[in-house]
Amino acid sequence: MNYPHIVDVGAVTSLGLDWPSTWQALLAGRARITTTADMHLFEPTVFPVSAVENLDREIRGSANGPCAGLFDRLLSQAPATPDARIYASTNHGESDLLRSFLRGLTSEQADALLGEPLALTARGRASFTYAACAGGLHAAVHAAFDCADGITEKAIVVSADALSLIETVGFARAGALGKQGARPFAADRDGLLIGEGGAGLVFGVGPYSDDGIHILGIGMSCDAFHPTDPDPSGESLARAITMCLEDAGLQPEHVEAVVAHGTGTKKGDAIELAVLQRVWGRAPLRVTSVKGQVGHLMGAAGLLNLLVACEASRSGKLPPTVSRTGEQPDPAVVTGCYASITPGAAVLCLASGFGGNNVAVLVGRRQHG
Amino acid sequence: MNRIHCKLAHGFQQSGEIQNGFGKLSDEERCEMFARCGIRHAAAYGLQAAFCALTAKAALDGAAADRARIGIISNGGPWSADAALAFLRSIDERGHQFVNPLTLPATLVSAAPTASAAVVGARAFAFAAGFDELAFFEVLMRAHQLLRRDVANHVVALGCCTGSEALHGALETLGQSTCVFDCAIGILLSAQQSAPDASPATGFALSGAMMGVERHPWPAVTRRYKGELGEDGLISFPLEQPLSRGRAFSASGAVLCQAAMDDIGRTQTGPCEFVVSCVKGDTTGAALFTWRP
């Protein structure tokens, strides 16, 4: 399958306002947890969050709110590519707008509500995909398919979500928030950490260097089980992973690492780990999740995972998962410091969303595909 | 390439002004939709999700298919805005501690396709695509792509919409008083070997769909139904169709495709190809169909 290679990446997260600073912080195992009270947000309740520093959160007359600001920053990091198609995803990008709706819309906001989401039109029309927390990875998949089909030679994929009152209160009321952040796969994990930020990458088709990281395989499925909970059997997630491996023409033992969805919830992490153990059996595997460090980026989470997988493959370093000192949640889960993997190794990234969408994407150097 | 068969489906029954999944429902009919759609807590999801589920059920009615090989793609757009508004109002009026967490999933644009997938058991994928009048062409494009790549055997492509508080509020702010139709149109797309029809060599088939800057996609095809979105939000089209009098927003492409397919079915006695397209600014959404009577 003639999938594209990754030309460039960008990010805006609580750990850094670009990808290099975010990546260095991830490798070092740093986490940034603040509270909504620190930013005078969502009062009177105080929620632990992982927030982007100095993000302008005002909506001033036009349709631009903090999520639009994240998209602006991501697109400014992308190289000028006039012929590139843009692919995008967000969960609650518009909820900033809707809070204004309750106080009366401006005409720009009304226009935005009717069909021109956020501030992407400055770069041209974007192809939007909505699949909840798997949306960003779905958008990347569609971009990869379009590149492979010859519809475009360059694709920019961006996904972002800002702190949203809807998501913060919703997850809190569902009892899904960790009391002091998220510790994915830890035995005493107690929930997720709301995060915000965005991820972006540029796909290209054509001549590539031997160091180039490519999409190797893609798989997807849907639980069709419950509005929020994953299917406890894990059948659907396993099917997405198997489809991805088959698409790449690889066996589980050819994959060295997984950047898991790993939100830090009791149920979700248990199901995901059980599926990985089922698929990989005795084959060695290193697993990580970055949600303990940057929080859950909602619609952008899957695309950030893809960036982590690409960089891990390129550099041979897999970032650790946040855990307590001395704790070993599972032998496969990387904790403490980063794990060394073979540069160019096949690395799997996963994303799952409300309603049961699962997406699996395998990346690495071409000889693995 | 294997033929991708098309079968039209409608979420509404024919009654009064309702024809072929399109029209203006009464309040009683709307309530009935919630009751029949099969989504738990359907009212929290909103009418567009109910329409999607009903249309998906109609599309798959009688189809003996492996549910793991069925996907659903619906038109994106502002359809979850009312659920999100209700959630925000609940926060304002009752406080954070008393918001019902069961209403969170409905605030997502993907709520409609995933709720529909749960109703019909579609387990290949379920997502929404696009955000404006060209969205349904993007839905068809993704469906065609995923079928060609053998990710699924069947895809239910949904074009559904209804008026909502958020939508009407936005239109009022802009000083636009156009009618917003209720629409529940779907196309079941099936890879040839999985087609539900008894005669898989006949009927409509989808040969391709696109979204881009090409003004005349598939230039060799002479039979073309080309729509154009005006500044007033209404769509001009060579056939008589309701979008010249009112709006269906991101379901518009489904209405245009249905109108064209109806015309072909009525007027063509031999096989033909035809393009259905809509132009918005410098972007064209289009689909290439074939017909074998």
C-alpha cells in the first residue's frame, strides 16, 4: 500500500508550544498539571487540568476562541504548502462559540455556527472528520488514503481541542476524572486528566529518504456497544489492530512498541491492556501512554499519539508513562525513563472514542511494510 | 473495479407533505421519531440523530449482512449544538454538581452516527464527515474509498437534518428567514458481492465521489445535474427540487442525489452515467453514478 511519509510535525501542548519542546518534555517524563482555578475558569468548581500556557481564552466578537487559536498556532508551524489539502478534527471546538450563543451571537459567530468552523479558512477549505476522541487519528487516516489514491501529494492534518466546560463538567460528573491527574495503566489509577492542545502533521508522497517514517498500515472498527463505555470484550479493538497489522503485512512480533490510548480510567485501560496481551501473547512489546503528562487532548488525542509514535520510531526512544516511583503497572508498560527501541521500528498508535470508534495506525521505516 | 451498488432509503414514511424522507414534520410526528428510532435517551441526542438511526434501519432492512462489515457515515454540521446548549444551560441553571452526565455524549458531532451504529449493530466504523452543503459528497467520497479498500462490505451514507434552536438562532442573527427542512435520506452502498438486491447487475451504482476545485469533474460524462449554492443559502439545480425554497444544510447533497436518481429512473430506458454536483464558492462536491435499468 503506497501510504505517505511524514514530512513535518507540529504541536501545541501544556508541555510546550511546539513539537520539539513537547517531545523533550515527554522523553523526560515531565507532566504539567494545573487547576482551572489558576486560570479563573469554570468557577466555582476546581478541576485538575493540563492547560496550554498563555492561551488567549477570550471570544471577541468574531468566531475565534481558544480552539481557533490552537488551530492558528498549528497551521503557523506547518511549512507553506500551497497545494496541500487540509484535514481537520475537533470535539468541542465550537463550544466556545455556544457559550456566546447564550448571550447573543454576532453575525460572524452565526456564520461560523452555520458551516465555517473555526479559523481554518485562512489556509483553505478543510475536510472535517468527527469521531470523538478518535477523530484526529481518523482525519490522518483519510489524509493517508487520499495520498495513497493520488488525490493529493501533500496533506496537512490538524486536530485541536481547548479546555471545554462541557467536557470538564461532563467527565467530572461521570466520575471519570482522576483526583490528581492521570496515571495510565497504574494499579490504583482513578481517572483521566482533562488536557488541551493540538497536533499537526504534514504527509507527503514521492521520493523519501531511508530515514523517512511512513504510514505502514491502518485499521478501524466500531464497538457499537455504548455511548461512552468501551466494549468489555475488546473484540472490536482487537479487530482494528489485527486489520492494521494485516494491512501492513506484518505479524505482532514485528511491532516493537505501542502508543496506547491509555486514558487512566479503570475500565478503559484494563480492556486495552487485555487486548494487547491477547494480540501479542508472548511476543515482546513496549507500551506507553502520554495522557498522564499532557492530559487527554480529546479530539486531538489520537493525532498526538501518532506524532509520538512517529518520533519514537524515528529516534528509537519511547517516552515513559507517568506512574508512582517504584511502581511497575505491567511489565510491558514503560515507566521511569524512556525505553530504547530500534530506530525505524514499527510502532503502533491507537485511539478510541465515545460511541466506540477505534483506530489503529502503524508507522515506521518502509522496510517494515 | 467491483460495482458499488446504491439503494436509497428514507427515515420517514410517506404522509402529507412528507415525500421520500423529506419535508416538514409535525410536532406529533417528531415525537414519534424519538419513540421509533431505537436510541436510548433519544431526546437527549436530538432529532437529527433519531433521523440517522431511522434511516440506517430502513437502509439495512432485510439485509443479511455481517455487522462487523457495515459502516455508517453521516453528514457533519451543527446538529449537536442543541445538546451542547442544553448542557451549558443545565450548568448555568443547576450548577456543575447537578448536570446529568448521560447528556455528555450527545454534545459531540459524532453522536448521531455512533448512536445509529449501536441501533443497527454496525461495527466497521461510524463517523461524521463534512460541515456544509457539500458534506454529503464528502460522505460519499469516504464511503466509496472505504468500500474499495475492503474496510467494509456495506456503508450507510446518511444525509439528515432538521431545524434546531441553534440553527434558527443563527439564521435569525443573520436576518435570514428561510425554511429549514426535515430530511432523512440515506444511500446503502454495497460492494458488488454483498449487494442486497436480487439483481446486482441492475440499478444504481456509485463510481466515484470527489471534493475539490475541479469545476467539471469527469468531463467525459455528458449527463450532469449541477447545483450551485447562492448567497441566500438556496441551491439552484436543473431539476425541480425543494432546496430552491428552503435549506437542508449539510444534508443538501443527499436531496440533490435523490432528485437526480428519481429523474434518471423516470426518464432513462437504457444504461447511462450521470454526475450530480454542487458548487460552493471555488469548491465542488460531486458524485458519479451509473444506472442500469
